[in-house]
Amino acid sequence: MSEKFKFACRVAVSLTLAYLIPMALGWNQPSTAATTVMLIASIGSRKESLTKGTLRVLGTIAGGIIGLLLVGLFAQDRLLYMLSVSITITLIFYIRSAYLKDPTLFMLTGVMVLMMYNGGDAEGAFLYGIDRTFMTVFGVVIYTLVGLFLFPPKVERNLQQLAVQLAAAQAKLFEYIGSEGNAETEKSNEEPPVSLAMLSQQLFDAQQAFELRYQALSSECSEFSAYKKEWDGAVGLFHQMTELLIFAAKEQSRSDSRPESYIVDYQALRQQTLTMFEQLSEAWQLNAAQPPLTVEPIEYDEVRLQMAGHFERGEVITTAYLLGQIREKLTKLHSCISSIDSVTGIVDFPLPSLPQPPSFNWWDAENAKTAVKVFVTYWAVGWCWITFNPPGGYNLVVFGTLFVSILSYMPIHPALLFVLFTLGFAFSVPAYVFLLPQLTLGIELGIFIFAYTFIAFYLFRGPITIFFLLGMFTLGIDNNMVYHFGIVLTVVTLFYLTVVVVVLSYYFPFSGRPERLLLVFRERFFRHACGIIQLQQQETLSWWQRNVLAWRIAVMTVTLKKIKIWSSKIDYKDYPEVSPDVLMAFVDQCDRYHHHLMMLVKARAGLALNPLVAEARARHQDHVIPTMASQFAIPPVSLSHQSGEALVELRQDYQELESQLDRYFSAIEWAKYSKSNIAGFYIFLNLKKNIFDSLAACKRAHDDVPWTALAKTTF
């Protein structure tokens, strides 16, 4: 069975039980528990744990307490109550948007605050709130327990598959680097041609997928707790391997020679290293821990090396250093992997530590805009409720505000919401007229609820599933069914008005059109990237500059993800001048630029201790890359009209800078510096070259995009 089938089954069973158990026990408001299951399944992750369930329960209780306190304080004054609730939910939903882990935690808190008012009826508000809170907690418990025991995802096996894919991507790049210049290998290669940029991007993607998956699972799943040290070490070693391979990756030798020819038995070492890569996949199947093997030191052809020039000697030392480091990391990684799930395995060598990912992203502009949308929507719909008393009354305020917060800046076209709800309505109304009156047994009702929910979560994914499932909630399923078409029509009108509110929020007060957002994200991404490069020019960073650097990195990384998402959501029918392939090529270049820039940032600490690098940076300040990066931090229309002569001039300036660094390196006294320092200097040059090349590629891809067309106003 596919994972989609299993997930749909889990949700369908959870929602069916959330309906049937309260109805069997005679509890009030079973739809509240079912709504809770629907919201969690549509927004949360597909992996459940007792920790997540407990936090959701606590968040629900906290929201209920806050909501009841506001009702008790301001129930007699409607405007004061609405003011206090609007401020409270604005803060809660901002925190919910900024929270990087379970998105349903603070959502449930905000939902409970909204639901406590009971349409303005102060009498019985306390018991109403208690019932709402209890049924919401019940829905959380049902969904958590079903998720734990029915088709639980095998997260560790899935993570192992990502690790195997990452090791394969690393091996491909290593094989390509080691075979450069080998004419026999190129002639015998019958596979489609590959490039260094392509393999590097594949490695970046595999590394990112592995790390993001581990971060998401390690904090939620108990399977990792017993071997968290080994898992952390494996993730850290994989990351170090990726860094070493990117350090070694270059299109051509700076000295126009082959450094590998100076290393004794290089081809045998290369083949042995490839075998070590292949053994990583086998290490996951071992039942006993394997100690790390002793790595033989790399030997040089000393006679030839003494006769070689400065550039050749530097590249030979760098190549040997990186090869030795890669082999050493591979042996440690093999031992670390074999220790996972091993009863007796103990890692007795130091492992790299993983930085703790932040729990919140406070500086995202879209999170703040979402909070503003929530505040404006609450008061706008609240004014309509007070003035016109539409169908559903205060429930329109609750559902409108809730769905605006959930769907704000989601890559969903508003017309799709109408289509989905209409489909759900077309499915539920015939069932209400012809099917439900014929059901006499609880098992029959359970089959109907299960089938409806299964279809929804099997066909759709994410928050849009809510609008299809809303059709079922128009039926008013309860122990005492009242079949009255006027009631159904009132509920349907309520939800259609809710969809109208969500659609209006797509355009006001902030536009959610993909092309508009792409222009904003493009400028933000390059502005923060330019700021990072400028900070990297500083020899030392103050406390304030370090915090600014961390802030810029976080914003740049999040913005790149948004660029990838929203660039794929543009309706190209409205922009015939724009080619999807051209725009995707620009996004790919931005991704590559981001990866190379992050490599430089992460290498800063080690390079700062290298005397060769420190002296070179002090003597020859780089003004080319900062100037080039700053050109992107302007409106795209202005940049696109610049001629290509500026890029040619910048390339000439950068080549002159490289020549100065080469002359500096040729004049150094070799006895004063260690081989690791010499290798670090070449790594530094390669990192700078990668950033310049990625910026130049961004410029070329940027000029191919008709930004003036995307800036046109359409509705």
C-alpha cells in the first residue's frame, strides 16, 4: 500500500471515531472533535507522537482558558471583547506562523480563543466553552492514538534511504572530480554528459533533503532517542563530506596541470575511496558496530614535486589533503552508521556536533503580514456580522478569521477553493436527501463518514482538503438529526461566505499573486545575500554583526524557499512573454548561488585561523564580488536594462584579483606554512571563484527573464 493510502486510512478512521464515540456516549458537539481531526490532518505532519499529542492538548487547554477569561472579563461589552480577542489571536497566529515545528500547536490555541464566545450569548458561555475544549482535546487524543497504532510511518527506514541517496550523490561527484582530464574515461563513457554544476546541485539537493528530514523527525520521534548521538554524528559527517567535495570541485586546474599525477598510486586510492562510498549503504544492514579503519597516509612523488612550480605544488598538496580528509571521514562515517541500532556498538571517537535549529523564525515579513490579515479580517467580518447579521452569525467571524490565517500566503489559487467546496457540496447534499435518512445503524453512518473522508484525503493534500470536507459538516450529523433543507442552505451559505472572505484576503490588504510575491522575494533574497557578502569582508565581527549575519542568513534561506514555491505557481497564460523554463533556470541559479555562499560562511571560522588567507585578504581586498552582488539588490527592471559590458568588466577585474593572489602565493616561503594552511588557501580561492561564477550565471539567467512583463497589473 502506498503512503497516501495509509495516511488517508488513518485520517478517515480518526474522523469516524471522533464522530461515533461522542454520539454513542451522548456527548454534545461531536462535530467539534471531527473538525479538530480535519484541521490537524490538513495542516500538520504525517508522523504522530505522544509528545506532539501532549503539546496539542496543552495548547488546546491554554486556548480554552484564555478564551474563557476573555469571555468572563468582557462578555457584557461586545466591542471590548472583540478588541481583546482580535489582539490576542493576532499575537497567537503570528507565533503560529513563526513556529517552525508543529504548525497545529498554536493553531489549536487560537481556535479555542475564537470559539469561546458562543455568538455573543453570555448565558451558559462557561459550559459552552468547557464542552468545546473537552471535545477539541478528545479529537486531538483520537488522532494521536490512531496515528501511533494504525500504519505508523517507518521514519528510520525512510531516513536511511535518503542517506543512501546522499552517499550516492557524493560518490558521483567524487568520481567526476577524480576522472577530470582522463581521456580514456571520457571516451568510454556512454552515459549522457554531466557537468560539475549539475552534480554539485544534485549533491546540494540530497544533502538538504537529508538534513531537513532529520531535523523534522529527530525532535518528534522516539526511534532516534536511543541512538541520537550516533545519528547526530552521521548527519554531521555527511555534511563535512559534502563540504570537502565542494571544496575539491573545480572546472579546471589553476596551473593547467594534473595534480593527481604527483600522488603515488592515485588511481588505486581513488578506486578504494569509491569502494568506501559503496560500503556506506551496506553499513546500515550491519548488526554489530565496526571500528573505524586506519587510513594510510597519502604519499607524494617527492622528486617530481620538488621540481614543480609553486602552483603545481600548491594544488598537489590541496588535492592530497582533501583526499585524505575524505577517506578519514568515510571510515568514521562507516563506523558511526554501523553503531546505529547496534546493541554493543559504542562510538569511541569524537563526532561533529550539530547546531540546534531554531524553533521560531521571528523575522519573516509574511508572518507579520499574516498577523495583520488576521486582525483586519476579524474586524471586517465582525462589522458585517454586527451590521447585516449574515447566515451563521458569529461563526462567519470564527471561520473567516481561522481560514485566512491558515491559507495566508499558501500557493493556492482562490478559484480552486470555490471549486473544491462546490464539489464537496455536490457530494454531500444528495447524501443528505437520499442516503442519510435511510441509515439506521451506527456502522452504516461510520462507513459513510469513512468513505467521504478517505476520498478527500486520498485525492487532495494539504489545507485545500478542508474545503472539500466542509461539505460533510453542512450535514449537521448528530444523534438527533433534523432534516430541513433551510438549515442546510444556511450552513452552505455560511461556508460560501467564508470562501469569499478567504478570496478577498488573497488580494487585500496584501497581494498574494505569485508574480507580485516573486518580485518581492527576488529583491529580498539578493539584498540579504549582498549583506552577507559585505559582512564576510570584515576580518572580525562584533556581537551585533554576528547577530545581523545570523538574521540575514535566516531570511535569505527562507526567501529562497518561497522563490521556488511561488515561481512555479505563476499563471503563464496571463504572461505569454514569460517562459517557465527561463524562470526555472533563474531559480536554479539562485539556489546554486545560495549554496556556494553558505559554504563560504560555514568555512569562515576555519579560514580565519589560516595565516595565508588572513594575509592575502589584508593585502588584496575583494571589491569585485560585493560590487556584483550589490547590483542585484535593486529593482529587477533597472538591472535587466544594464548592458552585458558591465559583467565583462567585472570578470576582468576578478581575473586581475586572482592574478594578484597567484603572484602573492608564488612569493611565499613554503617552510613557514603547513600543508593544511596551503590547502586552506586554495580552498579559499575555490570558494570565492564558485561564488563569482554563480553570480555571473545568475546575471545571465536574470537577463533572460522579462521582468517588465511580470510587473504588469492584472487581477
